[in-house]
Amino acid sequence: MRYHNITKDDMLNGDGLRVVLWVAGCNHCCKGCHNPVTWDPNGGLEFDDASKKEIFDELEKSYISGITFSGGDPLHMSNAYEVTELAKEIKEKFPKKTVWLYTGALWEETKRMELINYVDVLVDGEFECDKKDANLHWKGSSNQRVIDVKETLKTGNIVLHA
Ligand code: SF4
């Protein structure tokens, strides 16, 4: 897996202060994408032990609410396996921290993936320029959904994050 950045004390990509991993690789090609430099799975830097330590050091801090996976698309074929392993390890080591994940895929396409077991909030769907609205919370266009994964799995119906 490759990535572009690890941002810290981030307030724009989920609840609280978060560490955000911006992975490389996306094939959704949304018109108006804010981050097309991240589409190339060969771009950026290799995600290695030092990168992982950088994330875990952040998660050790009591004021950090959790991690957000973004990009790029964490579910791109070049990322999905490693993101799954990473999210699993984070949930084991930091059970009180939340995991958010942004993807261009839909909930219906992802709900049976192992990774979903380690995700608290999934922001799904491609960015649609004509549905863009700066007032939306945690998402760029109104077609996207900020899904409470645990409640959705429990009830069988999509429950949006409050
Ligand atoms: S899914 Fe996200 S990163 Fe990928 S093209 Fe769409 S807006 Fe850009």
C-alpha cells in the first residue's frame, strides 16, 4: 500500500481530533474530485513500519478520538487488504478509538467485507459535483451517506451517524 499523507489533530474528517491516513489509489474518477493526485496507486510513499508507528503514536494520545482512512480510496484493490489488517489491529489495541472510512463505493457493495467489522462510520458514494454543498457535515455531496456501521448492521437498515 502507498499513501500521500498522515495528518494529525484533524477536525474535518470525523468526530473529535483524529489522525487521518490518505492512501494512494482510486478508480472512481469523480468529476470535481478534490484530490486527483491520489488516484495513482503508485503515487506517494510506501506505507511501512515507520508510517504505522506514526499512526499508533497518535492513537496513544488520550485526546485523539480515532483514525480516519481516506484518500484516494481505502477500498481500492491496492489498499483494501492492508487497510483491513491495520483497522483490525487498531481495534484490538485501541478498542475505545473510532474508525472512520471514506470510500467511493456504496454501503451495499461493502457491507459484507471483513473490514466493515472494524469500521464505526462509513462515508460512502462517489463525489457528485452537481450535488455539492458546502454546508454538508462530513461529506462533500448530498448523495453520500455518513453511516453508523454498528447500528446499521444491528438493525439491517441504514442508520445515519447522528
Ligand atoms: S472517490 Fe474520492 S478520491 Fe476517488 S475520485 Fe471520487 S472524490 Fe476523488
